[in-house]
Amino acid sequence: MRFDILSVFPDMVKPALSESMIGRAVDKGILDIRLHNIRDYTKDKHRRTDDTPYGGGWGMVMTCQPIMDCHRAVVGEDKDVLTVYMSPGGKVLTQKMAMKLAKQKRIIILCGHYEGIDQRVIDSIVDEEISIGDYVLTGGELPAAVLVDCVSRLIPGVLPDDECHEDESIESGLLEYPQYTKPAEYEGMKVPDVLLSGHHANIVKWRRRKAIEKTFLRRKDLIRKKKFDKSEQEFLSELKENQKKK
């Protein structure tokens, strides 16, 4: 899969996408991540890519010309491409959205900066506006790195096991159960006996219940969206009763 990131500060993105599993996937040719400096396309003699907003107001707005010319050059003759604008006004990124994006062959990610970009750019070339949360950052570079990481790990071959993401936090519909590793005891704190038992069925049941418990305590919105079997519903009822007693 190919990602093209359009930014006036592309070096902000490079470190995050050149390490760990994403970096290894790039080295193997599974991912193709290309960074493009919008400033290279400006026709302004001072290499400016922004100007004051019409109607007044604080800050600067990124101008049409360098973004549009950069986008045209990057798209080339390829028509099978999705252009995403990282914006606090976009739809909030979810795992379901990431799974949909992972089916694309190529994604162009436009990073805004300053007070945003000229609306005419959005109207002309943007297919999706995506936010990574209800807060404001200085630009779209960090959100772009988050999007690439989130989507890339769903591409076959990026993770060591193509199925290992399916039971992870959020994707399963629940937060992930607690994880432990060696040693079995550290400073008086012990790993739960069930995880040392070797009894696979009991371990699966324990992990499932712990995932339900954690999600119930931290993200009730996810619990409301999830379907449970009879025993799990009874367990949830116990959790609710216990919470009322506190």
C-alpha cells in the first residue's frame, strides 16, 4: 500500500514512520510511504505557502496554489487514489474506519497547518476529512503519522501474524485484557494463577471476563454496542451491582 503525505513540515512525520514494524514493512516493500514538501511547489519568491484570511481574524491560512500543484504532481495519472485531509473538523478516526481505509491501494494525506487551508482546496481535491480526536494540534503531521500507523498494521504482512490484531483492544469491540510476562512474581506482585495453569479454556474465559470488566469500568459506550452471551450478561449484571455498592 502506498501513502503520500503532503506537508510543509514533512520531517515531523519521518521519525515516527521509519521505526518498529512500520519501518520494517517499508524496508520489505509492503508499505510505500512518500513525503512531499508543499513548499517545493510554491511560486512565491519567498517560498510562502500561507496568507492572511479574508474577512480578518487571527493567524494565517494555507493558500491554494502550492497545495493544488503539489497534489497534481503527486497524483499524476493515477485515478485510483483517496485524498484525506487531517482536520479537527473531520470524522473521528475509529478502528472501523481504519479497516475501510486499509482496503485502498493508495492514500494521499494532506496536512494542514496554521489556521488551516483554503476551503477551495478541500472542495476540489479532498475525499475525506479525518480527525484523531477532539483537541487541537499545531498541524496535521502528527495526526497523519497516527493514521498511517493505524491503517498500516491492518495490511497483510505488516504485523508478524496477520491475525494478531483481531483480538486487540477496540478491534474486538472491547478493551484488551491485562497482559503479564516473566517473572511470575515481582516485588511481591504475582501473575494470576490461571495464566500459569496451562489450561487454555480457563485462560480464554479469564481474559474475556477481564476485557469485559475493563471495558465496563472505562468505556461503557463500547459495552452498549457489544452483544454478549448469557453467562457474560450475568457477569455484567454482577459488575453493575458491585459498582452500585461502592
